Amino acid sequence: MATRRDRVRAATVREISETARRILIEQGPDAVTLRAIAREMGMTAPALYRYFGSHGELLRHLIGEIFTELTAELMGAAKAVPPDEMSAKFHAVARRFRRWALAHPREYGLLFGVPVRGAGHDGETDFAQECARRFGWTFMALFLDLWEKRPFPVPADEDIPARLRDQLARYRADLGVSLPLGVVLQFLKCWVRLQGAVSLEVFGHLEFALDDPEPMFELMLGELAGVLHLRYVPPPGP
């Protein structure tokens, strides 16, 4: 059972995270400093070191919390669809990812602006990296479910270029799954298109041509559905 001291500490950590996120949203990532957070909370910057050892540790805690929130959003979208309706599930998760990103552009930039690499010691996985992996598994789990229920065409291992095949084999080993390399390749190809399309929209890199990128996003979803032998499910009406 948590002691009163533990509860007070947990509440303070939560307030620090909430303050850091508010500053991120209102002013951008460069403004998220220990001094700024301390000023908002009526604390001194050195006092924050009792909770986070460095500015980097605080940021990675915030990244982990936001990844956890996004993962819950995607899992909720998947669970809202009957288990065997794979086409609807694929589209629901993809659309929820885009909607969350557009609604939280600052947070999205923090998560996906730079790679989330491990910052632990002696190979230890830190909080941010572990939360990022859980997020990634929401999409991999969807692919695994689809492959088991409705296998889609994939290239044979020997048809994949050797340099790419070796990298896919390492990635598959890291995932700890038993899948043909072609499935892993198809997963990565779909993720590159989905995340790439969302990132271009969130960061404003489609504004040179489109003021409403949603129809383009839906065309991309339809193409991905065809690759995976799924039925395209139009978005629900207003």
C-alpha cells in the first residue's frame, strides 16, 4: 500500500508532467525547460531534481506518457470494432491515429520529430522506449491478427533483396515473432505510408498543394486496403 509520502510524490510528478505538456502545447518544445516548469509550479528549478535527474529524463517521461495515451486511443478504436471485421478495424485505427495527430500537433512532433532511442544504462530499456514499443505493437498486433485470419500476398524470402532481407531478419528477431519476412516487409511498407502521410499533414508540408488533405489520406487508405486484400470502408458520415 502506498504511503502518504509516495502519494504526494506521485501527485507532484503528475503535476510536473501536466505543466510540461501545457508549456509544450502553448509555446513549443524549446520552451519546456526545468526553469519554466518550476516557475509555473511556484518551485525552484533545483527542487525539480528531486523528481527528475535531468531535463532529458523529464522529457522522456513526458514522451512515455504521451505514447501511452496514444496507444490507449488506438486500442480503443480497435476494440470498438467487432473482432472479425478486419477491414473496418484497419481503417478505424488508421483514422484514429490521424485524428489524434491533427488534434495534438505539438505532442505528435515531440514523439515523431526525432527517433525515440533508449537512454537507459547497460542496455536497459527506459520508460520512453518501452512506451514507444507498446505503441508500435498496436499496429503489429493488427497485422498479426490480419495475417492469421486473412493471409495476404507477400514476396518469398528469396525474392527480397539481400541487404533488405538481412535487416528485416534482425527486426523480426527483435520483435520475437515467427512471420515470413515478406509479412514484416509489408508491415513496414504500410507503416511508412501511413505515418509519412500523417507527418506531412501535421507538419504542414502538404499546404503547397492541398488545403484539405483528408481525401488524399482516404485514397492512400484505399490503396493500402487493396494491398492487404481488405475492403475499403468509407469514413462514417457526419
